[in-house]
Amino acid sequence: MKITKKNTADLIIIIIVFALTGLTTVYVSSLITDFFGLEKWSWVYILVYIFLIFPTYHLLLLGYAFLFGKFDYFWGRIKKIISKMLSGIP
């Protein structure tokens, strides 16, 4: 789905999905780091953030996208992101 001026409602829904996902991720990440008792910006915190929070963000994004009827759009974007990340791995 291309975003054009004709799809103003779609654009608003996409912005809402990103906003809700970001807010939820911030809340969940603080719960996770508090649960493990991690200091901010320590090496363990950074590793936990990368390996736990990053996938959580994408799962939440797909969840909100499904609720708002934009699953296919976000699934396509996530597949592109993951393929670009993995293309650098030999």
C-alpha cells in the first residue's frame, strides 16, 4: 500500500499505530529493566534492550496493526527491515 494524499485516513491510522507501539514499548521496557534490576546504559542493559525490547517492539507493532486493520502494510515493512539487517550477515 502506497501512502498518498487520497489515503489520509490510512496515514492517520499508521501514525496512531506507531504512536501506540512506541508508548507501549517504553512502558514495557521500563517494566522489564526494573524487573531485572538493571542500571541504565550498562552493558547488560544494552544487551537486554537489543535482544528483548527490539523484538517486543515489532510484536507490539504487528499487534496494533492487526487491531487497526493494517497488518499487511506493517508486515511488509518489518520483513524489509529484517531482510536488510540480515543481508549484512555472511
